[in-house]
Amino acid sequence: MIVAGFGFRSGASGAALREALARAGGAAGVTHLATVQGKAGGLADLGRELGLPVIAVPDAALRGQETVTQSQRVAARFGTGSLAEAAALAAAGPGARLRGPRAVSADGMATAAIAEGAA
């Protein structure tokens, strides 16, 4: 399972989501998209475009996920350093590994990270 996890601000465009994914390594080989449960609807269009299911990760599954990058705002809200990295790791399952740190769209509205797991 290869999961592209996303974090994004309200109003992030599809172009920002696609750009963050491209900067994180692209969609080739990705099997699922993921983000926190309350934002999963914001990935629906990208999921349809790529033909990939969207995993809505419960807030509790994000807490305590060890991430490469750290955002104080995200840590205060979700209990982890990066929403994109934590969503990818949580959705990919136990023992998942990040391919690299999150990547940010040029407008700063979206982040993406890719994790590989056995789930």
C-alpha cells in the first residue's frame, strides 16, 4: 500500500493539491489518498481524477505519529508535527515508512507526503 497523505487549508485549490503531490514524488504507484477525517471531502475531486480511494483518518490515529517535519500549529491541533506525513503513515498501517518529508505547494495552501506500508 502506498498512501499520499495531505494537509491543506480551507479553500485549497485542486491545482495546489496536485502540485503538492507532484512535489512529494507524484502519483505513480500511489494506491490511496488520505487526510484527517474532517477534511476528507476536500480530496474527493482529486481522488476521482486519479481513480484512487480517499481514506478519512480519525483524529486519534494522527496523535503521536512521528513525523519528519514539525509545525507548531499542526502539533497544537492534531498532536503530530505534520498532518500530511501523519495521515500517510496512519493510513498505510503499522510499520509504514515515509518516502520523504512533506512537500508544500507554491501557494502554501497544501502539503503532501507519501508513505509505504504493508497494509
